Amino acid sequence: MSSPTSSISAADVAKVANLARLDIDEAHIEGFTAQLAKVMNHFHDIDALDLSGVEPMTQPYPLVNVMRDDVELPTLDTDEVLAAAPAAEERRFRVPPIIGLDG
């Protein structure tokens, strides 16, 4: 197995940090390089396992729909709700514009 720092370089970490828009100063690059190399070595450990009998999965547990049945119920009266609104126009709530304002 390779040593933790041989699989990834400080230049690699700096490049990834730049791509991710992370501001990492030079003093921390070496520490992050060692940490990331250890994480990458864990993938090498996993690659070494014989997983031929293990079925691929996307979830560790079966997904169950926990949503209730869609049941139609009485709703509020539109005119009554709009009468209580600060402003209404054409049977809709009137709200102040928020896009395109210069601040």
C-alpha cells in the first residue's frame, strides 16, 4: 500500500480547493493534504475487499412511502381569504415586486 501522502499532492489539494472556491492558505495545505490522503487510502482498503457476493444497493433500508392518502377536504372560501389580505388583485394575493429592484 502507498503512503498517505504519495497518492495526492499539495498541488492537487490546492487545485481542488480553488475549484470548490475554498480559501485555504498555504499554512493549512499540508495538513489537508495528509487528511485527504488518509481518506483516499480508505478507498484503497475498500477496493481490496472481495465484494463479489454483495448486491449493489442505493439505500441501506427499504424505502417506505410514509405519506398519507390524498383525501379531498373542504377548503377556505377564496373571497373570505382575499378579503383579509392586505392587497388582492384579480382573485390573487398582491405582493410587492422583489425582482429587478436596484435596492
